[in-house]
Amino acid sequence: MRRTTRTPLTAPEGDAVETSAHPDLASLGRRLRDRMDRTLEAEMEAARCAARRNRSLRDVFLAAEDAGSVVRLTATDGGTHSGRVSGVGVDHVEIGSDRGLRVVAFPHVVSVELST
């Protein structure tokens, strides 16, 4: 039994067609790659936006603690506390500064400003 090798794409005369050398196919491939790249970038940006919208206050403080950011927190009593996040609990944040350690429960947090 004789085996024959088939080319994936053949011309009517039986000659093999080189797809990568065809100018129309090359430009089509570039356009498809560009479109795929733009789609991927748009999907990644949408995922980042969704993640930002779904972050809890605890997530913000955990990220600030990891980054070593200075936070300025305003509490419900009108007081402000500034310093680095030294700890984050399930329901509170600990902010350390030169004036000591402040522990603020999440329900008492009105606003948070972050800086590096």
C-alpha cells in the first residue's frame, strides 16, 4: 500500500499553495491579530474596572498595608487619622503614626485617602 502526503491547501493544478506568502492572507492575519490584541486589552480593562468596583474597604486597607502607603482616614466623629496601615482585621484597621497606634472599626470610616 502506497501512502501519499497531502498538502493542506492545493491549487487546481495540484501544486501546493504557500499561504504565508500570499499578500492578502498576510494582511488579513495582521488585522486579525490587531483586533484580537485590542479585544484582549478591552477585556482586561473591563476586568480591572470590575475588580475596583467590587473591592471592599478591607481590600483597600490590605492593599495599602502591602504597598506601605500612608493613609488619611476620616471617622464618623469628624476626627482624622494619618499614618501607615500596621494591621488589618476582619472589622477594623490599625494605623500607626508618630502619635501612636489608632484602631478604627470599619463602620466608623467615612473616607480614606491613599498616598505613597
